[in-house]
Amino acid sequence: MIAYLFQNRLRAPLFSPAWVKNWLKRVWTLPSLLGYCWQSMRWRMKGARIATSTVISKLTVQGQASHLTIGEGCCIGITTMQSHAQISIGKCVVINDGVRLITGSHDITSPTYEHIFAPIVVEDYAWVATDAMVLKGVTIGRGAVVAAGAVVVKDVRPFAVVGGNPAKEIGTRNIERFEYLPSSWFGPVMAWTGRNPIQASTPAKPAGEPLCPVAEPLLQ
């Protein structure tokens, strides 16, 4: 994370007021930044695949960390992920505080009440809002929004907005093009890259094409 931020930092003229202001912010927010780095590092050491450009506030993993994959530029709040099956999160995904991703359940028709597991997929630019719950076997499509407190029990089509328990479609996200990098919204990251650095650093692309600007090698 720190290497990524240094390479993609805002560059003001040396010793200018802007340069001094930037570095004061970076020093001031360094403890928080190191906390975010630790959150990612501890799960990588246990086998999770987390892009260096993603920021995690606090993550609890129940199950196997090796089942977890998180792509570039994501913003992950205080979240619980039950990874007894694969959890795949794409690029530039926002997952707010209190969200739970649950890949396991019990077979209520079984006399032994046995466990059943199925993967969860959250595609690029999706947003899962505060206290929502996503259950086993669900795919949340690209650009979809899950409203706060929703309980998602079936797939959500791309760009749909769903809410309620069980979640039902309540709208559509009418966006042709995304121009934001969620990980830059954390204060310690913003001190290095500014807010939504994608708008300044990425050339125009055809409508609908993902704009997450982080280079593919950063996933390695």
C-alpha cells in the first residue's frame, strides 16, 4: 500500500505551500495508514488475495482466508466475511460498515442439519451499504447497489438497486461510466492521491468501460 501511494502521490513543487501542506497531512495520518496496511497484510499472510490499492478499515474473516479475493481500488469498511466458500470481490467496490457476507448455512431438510456452502461474487463498482447481509450463492452484478440493511438471498442484476428483507429490486442505477476510485476516500489515502485521482490520471474511455486506473501488476 505505502509503495503504491508513494508512486501515485500528488506532486507539488518542492517546498511550495502545497508541498508542505501535503506532507503535513501525510505525516499526521500515518498511524491510521499503517493500521489499514496491517489489515490487508494480516489476511494476505493467511492466504487472501487483496490488491495493494484496496483499503480495509477492519475485516473479520470466519473460515479460510485463502477463499477471499479483493480487487483493485476497493473501500472495505468494518466488515465480516464468512469464507467457507469462495468470496470474490471485483474492482472499485464499496462495502460499508456492518456488512456481512455469509457463504454457509444449514440444510433445513436434512435430518442431520448438515452444512451447505456456496460462493459469493461482488462485481466491479458494486456498492453494498451499511448493515446489509449477502447470503450464500449470490452474485451482485457490476454497478449494482444493495441498500442499507438489505438481506440479499438471490442474484442482483448489473446496475440494479435492491433493498428490503428479502431484497427486491427498487430501482436502477443509470450510469454509463464510472469515474471514481473508492479507496481514495479514506483520509490517509486522500492525503497522498487526492480524492478520485482517476479523473486526473486516466484518459477518456468508451462509455461503460471500467475506469479503475490502477495498473494490473499491482494485483501480483
